[in-house]
Amino acid sequence: MTITFRNRTEAGQLLAQKLKAYTNCSDVIVLALPRGGVPVGFEIAKALNVPFDVCVVRKLGVPHHPELAMGAIAANGVRVLNYDILNEWNISDRIIDKVSAKELQELQRREYSYRENRPPLNVRNRTVILVDDGIATGSTIRAVIALMRQQKPKEIIVAVPVAPCSVCKELQAEVDKLVCLKIPEPFHAVGLWYENFSQTSDDQVHQILKKSTTIANAV
């Protein structure tokens, strides 16, 4: 196995090269999944010269194994469940609801923290590029896709540096376009394909959002 990306910034720059056709398009926006997707998405939005924002989503982790996603939630009551995981771990509706309630609190905290008084970007009849730093089970990106579908965009594109083959095949049927730079087999975990996969902090997200606003105002 070889390291593919130095860090999230480089991953975003490489993805931007694959999305050059959307440069300066007035109906294109980039939405990144906090926190790890934010530095990736920022590089794409900056290179394409299009608006940038976050789309907050929360993974529903299996109790005692929080890194394993049994589903995810997003705004407007969106909840996507991974029934293979639920059945394998014999997880009850009560546990799902308990974990969902806890993650909803964090989702609302992040929405307020990142967005402050800014309304979300309007995606209706626009091309939306959804960005994360990688996909493992696909639960979180599916929750965002479901949220976007409610808002009637013209086109949904998912752009990620790395994801497993099985998830890529499934997502290709769910969105208009999938851009994935690395589809390794075996996959193992997103972080293995980065030299630096240190956690993105809330402060870093705030700094990037402030920087993106400055760039947008200057254009």
C-alpha cells in the first residue's frame, strides 16, 4: 500500500483538476461535510471560483464502536440507516433513537457554530458538488444526498479523494456524477491513504469559512 495524498489540501487541489469544467460557472456551488471535508472542499471552490459552504451531517456510530457507522442524520429530519450494520450488530430501534438524539444535539451545535447568522446557500436548480475527505460506508454522504434531493438541485456531484469500490458503484446510481481519485482494494480506512490525516478542528473550519467569505467578496 502506498500513501496517495500528503494532506487534505493536496487532495482538494487534485480533485479540482478533475472538475475544471465547472470553473466560473454561476450555477455551481461546493458544499463540504465538516469537519474533514472542509479543507478539501475549500481548495475545490477556490480553484473553480464558485461559492463554498458547509453541509453539516452527523454519523450515527455503533455503541462502543463509534467509528463504525450504522447511519447518519442531517438537517430537516433526514436520517439514513445502514441496515446491513444494524442487522449484523442486532441494534434495536431504541438504541438508534438514543444515538440519533445525541448526535442531533451536536449537529445543531455545529450548524450554529459554523453558520452563525448566515443562511445556507440556495441549491435549487443549481449544480451542487458535495465534498468529503473520503468515504468509508457511505452513510454520511447519503444523508447529505437525501437532504439535497429535498431542495431540488439541478445536478448532484459527489467529489472525494478516496472510497471503496463497492460504495462507489452504489453512489454512481444515486447521483449525477461521482469523482473519486483513488478506489483501492482492499480499502481498510480513509486515513490510511493520507500522509497527514490529523483531525480538522472547529477553529480550522471557522478560519476556512471566514477565508472563503473574503474570497467571495473580492470576486
